[in-house]
Amino acid sequence: MKADRLTRRFLLRDPDTLTDAELLELLLRFSTDDAQVLTERILAQYPNIAAVIEADADALRVIEGMDEQSMLLLRLVPELHRRYFLSRSQGESRLLSGTDFGRFLLPYFYGARDEMVYLLLLDAAGKVLNCRLIGHGSVNSANVPMRRLVLEALTANATGVVLAHNHPSGVALPSKEDINLTMRLRAALDALEILLLDHIVIADDDFVSMRESGYFREYG
């Protein structure tokens, strides 16, 4: 059977010889007997694997033949991928630079369709104490209350913190709102002798360190 040939090709450590359609079909074999047909229907609507993985769940559900098991598989794959990169980044013993912060935080935003805000909490040696999802939505006082940011830092007994958020449909450049919140948070933490080490802005697989880009110097 064709499916058996696909399995053998994949398990013989030659996955690069499989097309996107063949890989998707191989995955969907575990949820449906009509994996080839379902794959054809999916790829008729989405140009590549990335578009399929990033597709809205409601849009996928209307595809003929898409059931809950197939949906589960398509959602499990990116989540496993995200957890893989999270587990790798969490092996870092110390985070000391904007590049360190960005690489550590990037997997938290993998596959994110909405704006999210995280607070990375560190001790004096740069070791991670915690990384907390603070909220969803744009970085402003309504969606990310200053009080909660400060409380999270105090609760963790953090010496320094790094704020991070993403621009899902944009570029990794700080907006005016991003800069304003950064300076307000910096002032609030300074009063408690907690350092705002950086603010990382993420878009897709790219990130910008506001400290290393000079924004902290510009605002004193």
C-alpha cells in the first residue's frame, strides 16, 4: 500500500524525500481512513504546511471529512514543537543579554495567533525564577495592569525582570505604546529596587531587544 511505502520512507530517516502532501497524509492516517482525500481537500485551501498549522480552527472544521481526531492531530504537532523548543531553552543556566532573553522567550510565542504578554523573572545571577503569561491583547494599561506586573516581580522575589510581547501580524519593532509602558514599568520597579532588564518584542521567528536597540538610553 502507498501508506506503507510512506511509512518506510519516513522511518528510513529520509523524510526530506516526502512532499508536504505526503507528510500531511502520513499524519492524518492516524485519524481517518481517507487521509489522502482529506489532505487534498486541506491543501486545496491552504498553500503549504505553515498555513495549515496556523489556520483558524473554525476554518479547518468546515473542510469536508475533518473530524475531531484530525483536528487534534493538527493541533498536537505545533504544540509538541513548541514544548520541544521550550524544554531546550529552559536548559540555559543563566540569561544575561538581550539575545539570551529573546532566545529563551521566543518559543513561548510559537504559533501564537493573538497578542500575548509574558514576564520573565530572574534572580541576581540571571537564573530563571519563573516565566508568567500576564495577559492577552496589546501592551497597554488596560490589558497589562501595572499593578500585576509589579506584584508578579515581588511574589517571585525577582532581582530583575524582562517584559515580552508579540506582534502577530506585524514586525518586531516597538510601538509608541510599547515604549510608554516600558518606561512606566521601569520607573515603578526602580522604586522597589527591581531592575527592568529588557523588553523583548517578537514577530514570527524574529525579536528585538529594546535595551540593545537603544530605547532604554533614549528614555534615560
